[in-house]
Amino acid sequence: MSTPRFFRCLTDLSRKISLMTDSIEQKRTTLIIELKRMNQHLPASVYVPFVSQSLRNYAVLHIPVSEVKIF
């Protein structure tokens, strides 16, 4: 159940940030803080399942917070 929980945490975080009325920079700061927290508790068995038979499932080892963007 670690993969569904991981994606639920990401979608909950997205919802939280989208409801914020703060500036883009404050939203980005919140996103970075929350993703750092997720990185600390990231289970070893989280993976991104691809449907295509030519692609393997890839494990999520770390979320690079320096690469985050607010759209």
C-alpha cells in the first residue's frame, strides 16, 4: 500500500497548495518543506507503475526539491 499512499500524499499536497491564497513564492516554500518531509519518510517500496510492456516500474528513491515548480 506504500505506492497508493505516496500518490495520495502528493495529490493532497497539490490540493493544499492550490487552495492557498499566498504568493507563488510562499506556495513554493510550502511545497519544498512538505516534499522534504516526504523524503524523510519515503518507504523503499514506492514505485511508478508504467502500463507499457516496454517500460519497467521505477522506484522512487528521492524527490529533488530543488527542481520543484508551481504551475
